[in-house]
Amino acid sequence: MHHGKFGKLLNKKFWKGKNVLVTGHTGFKGTWISQLLIELGANVSGLSLLEAPSKPCLYDLLGLDKTLVDLRGDITSLKTCNKAVNNSNPDILIHMAAQPLVRLSYQQPILTYNTNIMGTVNILEAVRNLDSIKAILVVTSDKCYNNTDSGESFDETSMLGGDDPYSSSKACAEHISLAYYKSYFSSNNIGLATARAGNVIGGGDWSNDRLIPDIIKAWTKNESVIIRSPNAIRPWQHVLEPICGYLKLIQLLYIESNKFSGSWNFGPDQNKIKSVLDMVKMLQKFWSGKSRVKIQADNSLHEANILKLNNTKMKKKLGIKPKMSFEDALNNTIQWYEGFYYKKNIKDITYRQTIDYISS
């Protein structure tokens, strides 16, 4: 059976005409998921802070403000959240807005907690008495687990924790979401799931302290790259893997809320996780220019060395298999950035990578 350009994973009929509110729609993952939702025929509204999350900014490069309803404001204000919800009347809420950086969370704990904890409370509160809402996805992080660096692999029942403001704020967001589900949503057959995704890579991420953007920035200027933790192991995956997983989960959650509510890991297979150094070496292989690297270990701020996610539940219950190899993920990422720095059409590259992935 030929499934056309949307493959088996995503159901275009399901998304057509659905009202979807995406918080954090101007961020890296927010932009990728918004452009895919638009492609699937959804009516997308987005709520984000006024200022761009990075410079350059993928959202602006793709010109998405022309194809979705662009709402601006801070999720730490309940009034803002209510306004956005009334404005968009969502069938589906995808909550991605966050303070996403571990290192910044050490400098700005209050901002991190306000955004990641109270922001989550506010947006859930805003949709709580909404007639139209049917499915809610709260995107947290694979850092929400209590990671003692023992190398154990975390499944959805593992203990939550976090030694820094960012990680602990995401663990709190998990508790809040599941409490809201049990207290308010489950009795009305509204589905609520949380998604804990691995480290995403892909074109268009320019946030600070992100490994690949930092590497690409340096190499395009012919500078050498400083690697802080060469041996850190992360569940890297291309951004299209988790966001297509999120949409597949929402399709199921919408129809069978009780069965699919709860927490979900999204990540690569265990045997595919790599160290920072592995990744840098492979990037050097794909990069056409000069690519110098300096290793300078920095242990001043604690970040876990080993992070392994167990993705069995996702594979068994959602029928999702990770399908982009580590090499392809890095190759796609490098092609995207080379396209950007050599002034090729970024919209085309993003669209083509999206369609290639979902139709494969």
C-alpha cells in the first residue's frame, strides 16, 4: 500500500482542520513541529515570548508567522495563557515553552522555575475548563530523571529528580502534569501525556551551549572548537524523530485518552548512543571546510556524564521505531547548516528533509 508523502506514521486526515496550540513555537523544536503541523493541514496557533530565542532564528527564516496565528506573551502570566487559549480554541495543546538550558539555569534559577513550573501550571489551568480540548502533550526532558551517573537506563517508571534547577524543574513539570490529568482531565476523557525526549540535533538550532550549533559557528569562522566534556554520552537523535513521535502519540491519545495518557520516553535505541567525541569526529568527516578541535575538560558546573533512555514503551505501544541512523542525523544536520551558510534556500531544505523522513 502506498501511503504517499506522509508515510505510515502520520495521519493527514486526522490533523486536517484541527486547532492546535503550540507554546514555544518559535524555538528550535517548536518551529520544526509547527511547520510539520502546517504541512499536515492543522490550524496552528503559537504562543512564545516576543523576542527571538536565538539569532539567527529558524522560525523567522522559515517565515512561519505568515502561515500560523502568531501570539506573543509570557507563560508565567495566567492572563496571557488564558488569552492565547481563548484566541486559539485548541482541540490539541502541545506545551513546549521552557527555559531549556542547564547552564543558564544555574545563573537564573527563579526564571527557570517560574517558566518551567508555573508556566506549565498556567497553561494547564487555561485549558482546564475548555470545551474544545481533547489532547494535551507536555514536553519535558530526559533530564527529569534522578541521574546518579551509574549508567543505568531510565524507563518511564524510574525515579524523577535532578541536581540542577533545569533538571529538577522538568521533574516538577512531570508531577504537575500527571496531577492535573488525574485531578481534572481523566474524568472528562481528555488525554494528557508527557514526553521525555533525548538530545535533539538538526538544522536551525542556534541556542547557546548547544554542541552542534557551537561547533558549526566556530568552523564557519575557521576557528577551532573547544569541547568541554568529550566523554559525555547522550541519546542524540534528529529533531524529526521525537516530533513525529509526539504527533503519533497525540493521534492515539485523542481517540483513546485513558490508554495513552501518562509519561513517554522518546529516544534512540540503546546501542546507538554515542559520546560527544564520537559525534565531533563524525561531524569532521561530513564538514567540507577546516575543522579544528581542542579538548578542554570543564567540570565546574555539574552535568551528568551518562544518560541512557529506555525506549521500549514507545516501540511497543506506539509502534514507533527510531529510523534515522546517527550518521544520517549528523549528515542531515551538516547539510542544513552548509545550505544556510552557503545561502541556499533553507525553506526547501527543511521541507525536503521533513518529507524524506516521514515518507521513508
